[in-house]
Amino acid sequence: MARADDRAGDNVIEVRGLTLSFGDKLVHRDLDFSVRRGEILAIVGASGCGKSTLLRELTLLQPPDSGTVRLLGEDTAAMSPQRILELRRRIGVLFQNGALFGNMTALENIGAPLREHTALSHRIIDEIACVKLGLVGLGPEDGLLYPNQLSGGMHKRVALARAIALDPGLLFLDEPTSGLDPLSADAFDTLVLELKAALDPTIVLVTHDMDSLWQVADRVILMGEARLLAVGTMQEMAASGDPAVQQFFRTARGRAAESCR
């Protein structure tokens, strides 16, 4: 159960022997897994186990010490700067804190990738940004607000709209429901599923939210001790007798119960 299913041709991400250290701290050791086309793969594990760092490696923001990352059939280490730029146009990222530009309105934030990667006119960019705003359940009036005027849920939705601005084939979500109340988190999970049905991206998400895992994840990777501890569906995880998997479920349930007090 500790290795992902590798069906060549079905995989849009292939990770082999990925190893990374920061000084004396080993973050990843010989990670091997794949992400299938069209699936939602969740990465979970205890705080500090390297989940968000792995996401940075997959999105070309952090080079590994060794090993390979193949995105859409190409070895990222062998790519030219121009090819990396072209690939980034096909990748959308929602960062954990949203990372919206504070001096831009919501609409301007959504249009930022279009201004960077296309030669479209300002009018067309604004029209596309309005469409993306609608896709995440916000209205035109919300597009005029600045980040400090947005609620937590709205902030996440604007960040998601920016992540899908270029209609990416790969979408990476880092703790998309963190900081949201249960109702807002559930609504955001529903939104992710709706966007998946409408746009059909392959989605990789990092989360600690057990409800999100049950609701949206096709498969789950459990990380710990700088390696992959288990890979499988939530049903397979729940039925597993692996002590590491059961410890994860106990910890996650305890965290959920604590948050409800």
C-alpha cells in the first residue's frame, strides 16, 4: 500500500527517487509516486513532514537534491527556462494563505496571470477575470474589493479564481480550507468538485481536513519520517491495519473534535 499505482500513459505527474534536505534536516527520502490524469490526489501527514515543500517541488518552486519530477511527460530538470515558463502557464496554484496582492482588487488579482502570460487586451482580461469570479461563486461587485475587505472564504475563492485564470490542466491547492469555519470549508470542498466537473483538471491538494479528504480525494498519500507511509483511497486507509495509518486517523479525529469545542 506504500507505493502509488503507476500506469504509464495515465500519469500526468511522476516522481522518482525524490530526495531533499535543508542543512542537516532530511525532508524527503526517495519518494516514488504518480498522479493519474483527472484524479484528485491529497497529500496528508503531521505538521512539518514536508507536505507543502513537496508541493513546491511539484510546482517548480523548489529544486530537489536528487531524483526526478516529470510533469505532463517531461523531466522538469531537463527543461530550458523557456519551456519551464510555458509549463507554468499550464499549472495553477492556490497558496496556503492565498497570497493575493494587497494593492490590487480581486478582479486585478485574478487577471494577473493573464497579464503576465498573454498579450490579451485589458478589456478581454477583465472579462475573463469576471467569468472566473463567477465560477467560484462571487459577483461582479466582489471583484472591486481589495484583499483586506474580503472575508476568509471570499479570500480563498478569489485565490482559486486566480489559480484557474489560465484554465490549467494541473491545479495545486495548499491547505485550501485552513482557517475556514466548517460550513465555509464544506462549501469550498463542493466548489472544488464543481470546478473539477466543469474544467476537468488534475488536482493535487495538501490538507489536514479529514472532511475534505472524504469528500474530494480520489486517493491519499500519507507522509511521515521523510518518506511515503501509505498510498490509497480513504476507504483503503480506514480499513488498513498499518499502525502509521491508524495513528494518522486517531490524530485527525482528535484534531477535529478539538476544533468543535
